[in-house]
Amino acid sequence: MPMKSIVSYPDRGRWGKSNWRGNTTGHIIVDLIEQFRPRLFVDVCEGSGTSGDVCKEMGVPYVGLDLHKGNDFTRDFVLSQLPYPADFCFSHIPYWNMVTYSGEVWGKEAHSSDLSRSPSYEEFLEKSNVMLLNQREAVRNGKYYATLVGDLRKNGVYHSLQADFIKMMPSNELSSVVIKEQHNMMSNRVSYSGNFIPIVHEYLLIWKRSSQSLFMCTWEKAKEIKRQIASTWRAAIRIALMKLDGKGTLKEIYEEVEKIAKDLIEKNQHWKAKIRQQLQIYFTSVERGVWSI
């Protein structure tokens, strides 16, 4: 049966080690293999070996890499460790520091490349971006790379890993987003009060590699980010004009944008010039120094 956009596996299956913290179910690997029929399946952070056990059982050629085995996807080129380019490259990384791995789950000391040891969320994302680009380079054109991620809360802040990961990679390569229900979690046995909503799902993000070079992908992503920033400026100006009943002087627009887009302004010392540029391109001049939506 083909995979659907929502999956649920009540048991983790017989593959891998059940006592390995954060270990995913092998049923999702079974479904991926049946869906994509890879001639070579690669897992770049195989943990206790779940993917390898599934591939062995299904007769699929397999390469399993992991930091605890000496394979570092932030430093080592994945493709150079394969007999030939893969048809599917999979990862199930630590969800930042939700579970600490090096020095606790495996090994005796902390490892500097361990994503779960990243001192900040920004560093975690940077290393994750390297991983995804490394996975992309490990597969043939027209084939697939994927990661299984879950969102998390840290010190009252909700971090949406799936949203941040999707932003990292070429938008034209995103193939599917599968929501996976989580079972047998500690949060399932806890009663919460108030408006707290526990996280009981993960996301399987699947990309299909295009023929674009890595440089072109990163260049296109840079242009996408630039367009997103420009779009955010336009949205801030539109909201400012809406607060001014649809029309305002340049001084009034500056004042309102300054209130609602403080972060944008702090990152651009020429923010007033940016507002004037956006007004001239996307908004209407009703008289000298006065603009409307």
C-alpha cells in the first residue's frame, strides 16, 4: 500500500535496539523502501541500526553511517563513503538537545560535532543545513533525500524544526511532507492543565534532487531569502498604512513601521530608504509625501 501523508505505527517493530533513546520505528523504513524501491539506501545517522536491520531483511543494499562509528556528516563528504550514488538518503537526527547523545547514549565524552551538544539553536540549524546538503549530494539526480524531525519546546519557546528545515533547502525540490504520530511517549501518560498542547507528532520531509548544482541551489535559496525579506518589508508597510486608515505621510509611515518592525529596522541602518523604495514600487502616491495602499 502506498504511503500517505499521515502515518501511525503503534509499535516500533523488531529492528534496531528498543533501549536506544529516540530510536524510531523500523516500519517507516519499510514503507519508504516499498514506496521508492531504492537500489541503495543510506542512513547518515543510523543510531542503533534500525535502517540496516530493515534493509538486510528486505534485501536492499545499504550503507549506515553515524558519528558514534566515526562518520561525521558535518566534516565528511557522504558520497565519498558510498560505493555509488544512493537512490535514497535518510537521516533521523537529534532534536537539538532534547536527548544528549555523545557521552551519554554512546561514548564516554562529548563530541564537538554532535548536534545534540550544539550550544545554541542557531548552531544546531547550521550543522543540520550542512547535513541536508551533504545528503543531497549523496543521491543521484531525480532520487530522494529525507529527514525525520520533530518540533520541540525549550525554555518556553516553540522551535519548529520542520519549518526551519524546509526553509533551508530548495523549495522546488520538496517532494512530500508526511506527518507521523508518536506512540509510547512519556507525555502521553501525563495530564496537562491550562492551554498546554503536548507534541505527539513528527515530520518526515522528503526532497527530490534536481539537476541543479549545489552552488545554484544555495544561490537560489539566497535569492528566496532576499525575496522573503522584501515581502516582509511590504507587509510591515501595508499594516502601517492600514493602522493609518489606508493613507499616511512618510513621517507617519516611518513611525508606525518603527513600532511594528523593530527587528527589521535593527538589521538595516538604511531602513527609511528601504521603506521609500518599497512605497515607490508597490504603493500609491496620492500627493507629495503622502502614500496609500
